Amino acid sequence: MTGHYPQWDEDHPIHFVGHSAGAQVVRVLQQMLADKAFEGYENTSENWVLSITALSGAFNGTTRTYLDGMLPEDGQNMKPLCLLQLCRLGVIVYDWLDIPLLKAYYNFGFDHFNLSWRKVGLWGLVDCLLGNAGPWATGDWILPDLTIQGSIKLNSNLQTFPNTFYFSYATKRTRKILGVTVPSGILGIHPMLFMRVLQMSLYRYPTDVPPPYKGYRDEDWQDNDGALNTISMTHPRLPIEHPSCSIVNDSDCQPLQPGIWYYKIVEADHILFILNRERAGVQFDLMYDNIFERCRKHIFRKTSQTLPNEAP
């Protein structure tokens, strides 16, 4: 099967834009390219990636995971009774029922696990519910990577490379009133997301378990966008801090330097400017325009390149 851009190599690098956990996925991909981890492609390198732009990137984990049910003791396992367990059971039953009308409306993408009752029967359902089979049996799923401990483990193997340009837009929906972090408003935000912002701003890490890292402070993690903590979204910080530069205006990062995370904090929740640009407002249209222009014009290559929609 031919890819969308068969020319992709070190001489034809590409730009990536990732939202939330997708930003970490791109970093993992770049590291795998550097490590030549793809069988049959021994000539890959980190220079196949020209730039990475993160939108609310989940670089250092989120305290949301503990609120939803991950154990703060290890950051890898779920509490026996929690929201995540309820979601896990619901997804398993949903896929096991295998109702075509429902699957056409929304598909979780678990077809390769063969969860349908037609294939595994009743005992297969029991096996999945007990955690002996199915998507959660191996422990290789997203939430353990989104705990602070899991992110530290993941970041330990990920580099910021000297020839790649890095940009990050960190979001926050909080403000301080008399020293207390609270949601910044109720207008323009979904009530459910408002409650999640409030929960995260009030969260306190349990005092009866070791902190996720030396120097952890609850107050550093109170600003958030309802899903991720703002401190987590600026740039990779844990277990070691990567080079970074805070900017107010996109023009502040000129001239661009590779190997540095340029980050900007914007007022937004985690999903509105991704799912509904019209409601998000003109400022986010300008943000996307700036991302496009920066990728297209402001990062110069040493040699002239062929774009995907142009003849060589």
C-alpha cells in the first residue's frame, strides 16, 4: 500500500500537529524514527520530522486520571470501583452486543479484538469483563501513559532533537481569585467540562502515598482546561526539563531556533477549539493560520522541496 506522501524521508521532512495525547504520539513516532524501529526502513532518522506543533499536548500527564480512577500509588492500575471501570465495562458490552446500527453510529475501533458475541460467545464476554482478554488485558492502553508516573516513564525515552522545531499551545480555563484557583467563567463552556475544570482545580494529591516526583506541589497543577493541567502542556518537564521559551505573541519566536519548545498559554478548554471552531472564535482561526504559515513559509529548508500536491 502506497502512503499519502511516498517521498517522505530526511530530504523531504514533514510537519506534525497533534492534539492532547496525539502530541505524545508524534514524539514517540519521532523517537522510533531516530531508533530505526521500523522493520524494512533502516534509513529512518529523527530528521524525517521538520516540526511538531502541540495543541493542548499531554506531555507530563494529568491529575484528571486520578480523579477518574487511576491509582495514585502506581499510576498504572485502576481502582476497583471508579468511572474508568464503568467506561471499560460499557465499551466491552457495547462491542460484544455488536449491533450494526450502533456500530455505524460510533465504532471504538476494537474489531481486531474479536469481541462480538458471534465470535466469543458468553464466556468470551466474561473473560473480557474479568480483564483476561480484550483491549485492557495487556495494560497497553492510554490512561497509564497519561498519569504523571506513566508520563515520566514515557518521557525517559523521548528526546527533543536539535534539528526539529517545536511549538506548543497550552490551554487553561482557570483564574485565581483571592489566591484560590477557580474556573474562569461559565459562559462558552459546556457544564460538564465546567465541573471537570472545577474538580481539577480543587484536586489534592493523597498525602498517604509518595508524590509522583520530587518537588511535586498541588498548586503547580491547579490551572487546567478540564482534561489536562496547564503545567503539563507547555513542554516536556519530567523527569528532566527540556529547553523551552515562553512567548506571548507568535512573532516573539523569530528567528526560530530548532531544539527548543516555544510555548504559548491560551484561554480555552480542552476541546472547543478543536471540535467547534465557529464557537471558539476568530482568535483560533488566527492561531491555525499562524501554524500553517509558520510551517509553510517560516521554516526554511536547505534545499528546495517537492510538496505533496506539486509535481516533482
